[in-house]
Amino acid sequence: MTTPPLRKAARVIALDDDHRVLLLHYDEGGSFWATPGGSLETGEDYDAAALRELHEELGVDEKDVALSGQLAERSQDHAVGGREVRQIERYFLAHLSPGDLDPARATQPDNIRAHRWWTLQELRSTRETVYPLGLSDLITDVLTAGVPEYPVVLH
């Protein structure tokens, strides 16, 4: 058995002033919600990729976003575009408001079906699939103790 090719990705845990988290809905490979983000381009670092992805997927002006540090990391084997990859994701915190989103300016909305701001209670009680697993606990910890000194490992 061979190891799938490595795919590095940057993802954003975007919180608004009411501590709601922004999630995107996809229906590829089953219906699920996930944080904004995607793969790094050649020569790009994780921070730059996170900001670029917010613009491409949601039309967010990159100049209006400040990333507050890496919160977590996750390694997952899954299919991307019909090809199996080992994706290494780094999750960054950003504070946004619903007004920062302008989907009409999105340049690569990919297969995004919808976006929605979720409360922590909604995250805890939903029966829908949300990635990464443990997102509500991670956000609760960040709101209580701040950005962790070392990134949390998610599964």
C-alpha cells in the first residue's frame, strides 16, 4: 500500500463578534459543513493561503483580515477531485463580520452550496456532519483561554 501524495492546506476558523463560526456547506462525497480554506499554491505559506482562500471562496478583502495565530493541525487521508491525498491542514483564527463577506466577489467558490454563521450551541447539537471534528470544543477553549501556545492536534 502506498502513501497518498501530500497536500498542504490552510483553513480559517472565522468568528464574528457574537462568537459564531462561519462554515461552508458542500455536498460532494456526502453532505457536510467545513471551515473555509484550501490547498497551498507553489511558493505560498499557510498564512497567505488562508487569506487567499477567504477571498476566493467568500469574496473577503484580504486587507481587512488579521489572522490571530495557528490554533490546530489535522492530518487526514481523503479524496480531493477524485484523487486520494494525505491532507495536512493548519487552522488559523480570524475575526470577521457577516458584512466582510461578499460572495459576488468570490473568484473560486468551488462546490460551496451555502455559507452560514453557527453558534456554539448549534454546533454542539447538530446532526449534520461538521469538519473538523471537535470544532466546538476547540472554539470554546480559544474563547476561554486564548490561542494555544502550541497547535492542538485534531482528528
